[in-house]
Amino acid sequence: MTLSRRAALLAWFPSNGACAVALRAADGSIARVENPSAARSRALPPGSAVKPLLFDSIDPSFTHVCQRRLRIRGRTLDCSHLPQTAPLDGPTALAASCNCWFAAAARRLPPRDLHQSLLRSGAEADLAIDEDSLALQALGLEGVRFTPLALAHAYRRLARSANSTLRDALRRAARDGTAQLAASANLAIAGKTGTSLLSAWFAGFAPVLSPRIIVVVQLNSGRGPTAAAPLAREIFEWWQSSSSR
């Protein structure tokens, strides 16, 4: 894509109510922001983009057989990944974005533990009142909200502190999972998409092993994998072209 076409695409953000944030990993300063008012103030449920942030409260060694079918309070939340016959652990569930695993893992937690984990990550979060609330919170659908800027800072902290297993899970999500359309041919990225009733998200960082840039995209409609992820790719490629000058 030419720079002029990329510039036109990025200009699409504010005119459509969408926003994006790119942070420098080294110091957290803003490298680029599209629709800054929304990026700083619009807090919405992040969908599955919240999942990597839960690993300081959810046990990643917990295993669970994905049944693929998931219903919570009348909502259909079935898994879309390929069928898995063996029990999944946390990193595998994250790479595949397995809703069944995260719902089961969250139900085992004291509500205050998940609440505190989300608050530490920079979210606006409610204290879950029952197991269904815990599951929906862990799926980023109810009881948790992020502004794009807050989510970008959360992923910056994740990029700087994540162990190799978590980094690899996010790399696999970008290579083989829901975040594939965010991947750039010449840049190894790690990332996660999210979709809720109100928004579509991508959040991630690059390069995987030595992060330098954090990217978050949030849209008011569409799905994370098909709407937010391609726009994130253009932000990553803009950063690549800018940093190589």
C-alpha cells in the first residue's frame, strides 16, 4: 500500500467515530493518535482483548476441554476456533481465543481477585455478583470497560513484563488466530482482537521479542478480526515506514 493510500485510510478514523492509539514501548509516549477525544474518554467493553490481561489472576496451567457451545444468560458465545479434543491450557486457549476455557477459568476465581486484576490493568470494572458475571467479565463483555488509551497502556505493561509463553500465545493469535489480518509481512507482531455488542478492538505490540510500538484500534461497529485488525496493520506499517526514515 502506498503512503498516500495509507494516509487516506488512517484519515477514515475520526470521520467514522473510530479511534486508534500507538504508544512507544520505551516510555509510553504517544507516537500517533486518531480521534484523541474518543481515545482518552470513550470507555467500552473490550471483548476478548481483555483476555491476556487476566493471567495475573487466572491460573494459566488450568486445563479444560472446550465443548465449543457456550450460553451465558441467553447469550450465544460459542467458540469459533478449530475443534480441540485435548484439554486446553491457558496459553493455548489464549492463542485460540477459547471462550469456553476463559469462562470456566473465571468461574473458579473469587470475584474480588478478578476485580482487582482488572483495576490494576487500568480498566473500569464492577465487582461480579455471581459465576455468570465472572465469566462475562473475563470475556470482556460485561462489567469491564477500557478507553483505547488505557488499553494501550495495559498492553505496554504486558509487552514489557510478559514471559515467553504469553508472548508466544499472542504471536500465535496474530499468526494463526483471530488477529491474522493485523499481521505485517515484515514485522513480527503479537496481538489480540475483541468484539462486544458496542465495539470492535485490536490490541497488540511489535516486534514480539523486543517491543517498540503498542497499537490499539477501537471501532463502534464490526468485528475485531475483520474490522479492527486490518486497520491495526496499517498503523504498524505506518510505524515501520516512519521509523526507517
